[in-house]
Amino acid sequence: MPELPEVESVVRALSASSPSLIGCRIEEGVIYGNNVIFGCSKDEFLHRLRHAYFNSVTRHGKYLFFELDTADNRKERSFYLVIHLRMTGRLSLVSSSEIKAQHTRLSLLLDKDLILRFDDPRTFGRAWLVDDLSIVTKSLGPDALTVTAAKFKARYAFYKRQLKPLLLDQSFVAGIGNIYADEILFRAGLHPLTNSSDLESEEVQSLYDSVHSVLEEAVEAKGANIDGVFKAGSFAVKVYGRGGEQCFVCGSTIVRIRVGQRGTHFCPVCQHRGD
């Protein structure tokens, strides 16, 4: 499932690579299927996007935000295309000569002979239009990659729950999913079932440091290639998906359990239980 590092790699690929999406104009759109557009009808969605320009590409947590200007480029009329990739969504900027893929759900035909294509084999991805990003972000905590230590600790103090579900809670910090929650806890040396209220101050600092170091390394590696979804990703997981294999640090067997209905991986020796 694409998490913060994978989504950040999409932002960079679309905005900083050549060709760039920034400045491209949408000539028309094509929607395939009935479960990708939310919040308005297909006709309204396509009508509003027609002839709009891409002004910027950003993200918050796992959400992608495309700022769009209308044809007259009046800034006060900007609006946003929001996309959540969910489990298997992929966004790519391709040549207009490239044929539709088997799992393409949305294509935006651009000038400059380009197409912004949203492919999603599992069909869980979503796209919608908003005038105000707070509609999307109001339920989210600060971005996990950019949250400061002070804000992280202040928010942490209000919670009393197991560490793994806490990291997955997007209202706490946004962007961490199952893969990186396991990797963060392993690096911090913390057991996923430890209650957050049982950590000492230095352990909370270690958790914050691990959030940042793991996510920053994963961003630089363009994410993790899990199940072939992000083929360019080269982040090497240490525990996620390695149940029954040896720990790279101590040689113990990696354990897989279920926490909050999510598969969870940890080293029973390197990650102590704090309660």
C-alpha cells in the first residue's frame, strides 16, 4: 500500500522530473468505471477540469493535492484535484501515444502530447475536487515527515494506546501505514504492543527520531517495492513481511502477529515490551 514515502516519490516525479506536470493544461478527461470519482458526478468532474492548468503538486500524509488554475489563470479561482492511491493506485505522466493500461481508471489528456494516468488494479483509489483543502486535511494530524519534535511530543501526550495502532492513526500524524510503522518501531527498539503511556521521555524522543529517519531514508529510496506496486522503490525493509526469517541485527526469528487486525512484524529481542 502506498504510504508517505511512495506518495512523496509521486509528487517529485510529477513536479520535478522532465517532463513536468506543472504548467500543463487539461484538454479533456476520460473516466473508466464507476468507483473512482467522489463528491460530484462524472460530468461535473470532467467539465470543471477541462482547460484547467496544473499549478503545483503537493501532498499531506498519503493524500496528493493538485492545485489547478482556471483558463484565465486568476489565482482566486484555484481549486484542487485530490487523489488517494489507497492500496494499489499509481499515477504516471506518459506520452499521449501510450495505449490505455488494463487497470487505468482515469486519464487526463494534456497539452504537450502528455497524459496523466491513474491506474489502480484493486480499484480502491479515489479522486475528487475541492475548493478548500481543509475539507480533506481537517481530520488529519500533522504530516509525519515534517512534524516538529515539540508538536509530536505534545500530541503524543494526549494518547494512551498501543504504539502500533497509534502510529497508524492518521489523526495523530499523517502518512504512516503498516510497512513503515513496523520499520519505525524496530529502529526505535520498541515493541508494537507497548502502551504509549509507558514510554519514558527519552523513548518518546527515540520514537520521533525513528519516524523521521525511516521516512527520510524511504523517501530518498523512492519508497519500498512491496508486491511490485512501486517498482522504482529500493527501501530495504528490516522486519516488515519477514515473519519467520532471521533478524538482521541479532539473528533472532522475526515474529508476525496481528495488532488491530493488521499484520505486524517485530524482533522479540531487539524490541522490548515497555509495560
